[in-house]
Amino acid sequence: MGKFLRINTKEKTFGFEEVPAAYAGLGGRALTSKMVLDEVPATCHPLGKFNKLIFSPGLLTGSPAANSGRLSAGAKSPLTGGIKESNAGGYASQKLAKLGIAGLVLEDKPEGNDYSIIVINNDGVQILPAGDLVGKGNYAVMESLWGKYGKNVAVLSIGQAGEQCLKGASIQQADMNGRPGRAHGRGGLGAVMGSKKIKAIVVDDKGAPRIEMKDPEAFKAANKRWVDMLRNHPVSGEGLPSFGTAVLVNLVNEAGAFPTKNFRSGRFEHAQDISGEKMAELIEDRGGVTTEGCHPGCVIKCSNVYHDKDGKYLTSGFEYETIWAFGAHTTIKELDDIAMLDRLSDDFGLDTIEMGVTLGIAMEGGMIPWGDGKAAIALLSKVGEYAPEGKIIGNGAVFTGDALGVDRVPVVKKQSLPAYDPRSCKGVGVTYATTPMGADHTAGYGVTANILSVGGTIDPCKKEGNVVLSQNLQIATAAIDAAGLCLFIAFAILDDADGVPTIVDMLNARYGLTLTPDDVVALGKSVLNDEKEFNKRAGFTKVDDQLPEMFNETFPPHNTTWDFTSEELSKTLNF
């Protein structure tokens, strides 16, 4: 199962240890959440010395399993005050797994302001001065580190937002072109990394042995079924590769669940101008890339490379949530402006969902005009300038709303809602309210049955069936995150009875186990129970498992409201 690598950021020392029995059989989110529960005092300050930042590859990561290269990062969140797991693609997860590192743990906190970089390779670990990388954005950091350590090394880094310990700060991963297009975005984990004065982590698996499968032939057979399943599903095999996640813009807008102008309406009149179809058209016209994987071994390839009107690189990993947050939510309709906001977020190291919602709050409070893309770019640029305005918006929607006296702030547990209105997509609304993570669509993606008719169909505008839908999806998602698999594999497994058994077959062949699908369900439940327990210790109650009062408003075009009671919601994770 590998080893733990613990790094004391104060003393600049490190040590390897065998994985304790309590963590045997855990990986990804299952490992990070249990370690946070066990080792981080729930009432500690998220930026203090007692918080820990933990990275863990999934159980299938490092194997040939398709779409298994996701990395989990966990800590106490500076944004929510509760537990946080955020996962991302890139190189790091597979390289850590091949180096035999099941968990990378950053502990303690330096007393001074000297930043370090951590270099991990087959020869060992180095903790080095960050030098002139301090103060630079993620693009420059990654270019420098790829130049020094070679192309295709994994890089995890923070930009100016992380250095300022802003609550909206992300940890960016180098994509397969060495650009910061992959993000551990949600929950402010970049601030935790900044508090420990770690500017970047470099992981190089050159010379590391290949991970051995306990039953190579069984694994090969299961993985072939797995690849065929992903490639043959209409969402993972056609829609996502063709138009990326932005294929959802027109679909969700048509469904009347596309939150517009700070959640006032479910349809954006300019949706076509920011759609996946429009984006693909511009990418092709300008010489970009429409279909790209976020990590080696991805067969879905929903990522992209977006060029500006002059045919020059502008941004990559340009996704639905980002387009919505900087687009419909703020009523900005120019895709190039939205792409620039995405680039700035990647460079400064900011969560695009949190920042898009925050810019909407800034517009709500009169700081900049609604729909003004150039004003939004100028305001977001203040984060990279270390300006007071940047410190306000960089701390997220709640902080900005408090500063401007705005009462319409769409958050749960102080984390901004993503791109599906909970009144017209109630399955994902239940997830927003009840996940320990704060408002997070990826924790239980009810859009599947509510809008896409994947895994069945449940009316998105009625309560019936949506609590159970969210419960089942939250359990499944926790297990998927533990395995290190991409969330988008869920489309295939929800529509194919052989989906979960195939994952189980790969796990058994990888480790020589005899797991059943019931064991996978039990794993998902145990992860959620760990996360609920941490939040309970941190002071969270059922009051925190509800949407803000702005969602009591009638929501067009379906004229729906948020009508779940606390008692109904409390059943979601009651197991």
C-alpha cells in the first residue's frame, strides 16, 4: 500500500513511515478525510500550525486503469471551517503512487516568511528555498520548474492568492502541457499551503518501478471492459470529448436551471454565446485543442486549450462551472472575457466558482457594473497586485458580501453554490445542503437523473425521490474519489449494471483482494461518516445543512422554490 511521507514545514525535515493498520485499504478521499479527522483538531485555526495538508493518490492510481489519475487534497478548510477534500487531475497522483507514496502530509508551520519548494523523486526528498519564485503566478512558476527539473514532472503550486492566504485560494497542478490548468479549487486549500510557506511541490517518478498487479491478466480484462464502457456511453464517449463540460450550458439553460444574475432566473438569454458549441467553434477557428485529457490515461478527454482572437494561447481546462460563474452569474456574455478571468484565476491560484460568484456579489454591491467583463478582469487583477480590493474578493463571496452589505449571498457552509439552481435541480440542491464539504455539485451530482436522464429520471422540480438520489450519489462519489477515478465515469456506471462490478474487479486484481460491490458502498459511507464527525466536532449542526433564505424566492421559468425541511434533509446522510 505504500508509505506516508511526512514533511515538517517548520523544521524543514521529512520522514517516511509505514502506513498504519488503521489506514490500510484507504486511498484518495478516504485517506485524506480519515487522517484529517484523526490528526487535525477540529477547532484549530485553518491557517495555524495544527492544521495539516494531506495529498493522497487513489487506490487505482498508478495502475493502467483508465481515468484513475485523480489526486485528493485534504485539510480543515479556511473557507468553510469544516473538513475539505478537493481533487484534481494532472501528473502528481500517478507519480506519487509510482514512488510508493500513499500519503504526503505537510505539518506544522514556519515562523518566518521564507518559502520553500519540495522536490520528491526516486532518490529521496529535498526541501529547497523557493528563491525568486515567491510573488510569481502559477504560469511563471511552472515554466521555471519544468525548465529546471524537466518536462512532464508533476508540479503543484500556489500563486499570489495562496501566498496571501486568501480563503478562495487554490492549489494548481501542471497539466500535460506544463500549464496551471488543473486545480484543487474548492475550500481554500491554497491558503493552507501558503500558511506553511510551501510555494511548490515537484514530483518526478523517473526511475521508479512499475506498479505490479497481483493478477495482471484479470486486471487487463477488467480494464478493457472499463475502457469500452467509458467510450461507448453517449456522455463520456461523445458529448464530453466533443464539447467539454461546457456541453452542459445549453442543456442546463434549456432545463431552466442555469442560475443567472445571482440566482434570479434559470435562463440566460446569451447562453448560446458562451456555450460548449460556441467554444468548440472558436477553438477550432483559432487553432486551439478541443479534446484533451486532464491526466495520462484519460479516455474521456473533456479538457481543452483555448486561444484568443489572435490565435495565441489564452487558457486551458476551460470548463462549464467556470463559464457559468464568470458568465451567466455575472451576466458577462463575451467568452473571451470569461476565458481571461479563467486564466487570471489559474495564474493567481483562485477557485473559479468562488471567484465568479464573488464577482457577482461585487456587482450586487455596486462595486462594478453587471455584465461588464473588462471591469471584472480589472477587479480580479487586484488579487495579483496584493491590493486591498483583491484581498476582499480573494476571500470569497461571504467576506465580500459582508464588506459590501449584500444579503443575497448564495452559499452553504460559507462556500459558493455552483452552476445548477437548487430550486429547478433539487437533487443537486439536496447535495449542496447536506454534503460536509459545503455547496459542492461534485459531492453528489444529482444533475444525472434530474436533467441528463442518466441512471433513471427524477423530476428536478419536485421533492420526491431527490433525497434518496443525493444520498446514493454522495455514497458513490466518496468511493469513486477514494479509488482516484474521475467523477465523469459515473455517467457510464449509472447506466451499466457491470460498472461497479468492473471497478471491483480492477481493485481485486490490483491488490489480490476479494471485495464485493457492498464493500465499495460501505467504503463510501465510512468516508462520509468521517467527514460528518469532523464537522460535528468543529461545531456544525443541522442549521448548517440548509440553503440561505434567498432560495425561498420563486424561481423562473418553472416558478419553483426551495421547499425541503431540515427534517427531510437530515435523512440524506443518516446511515
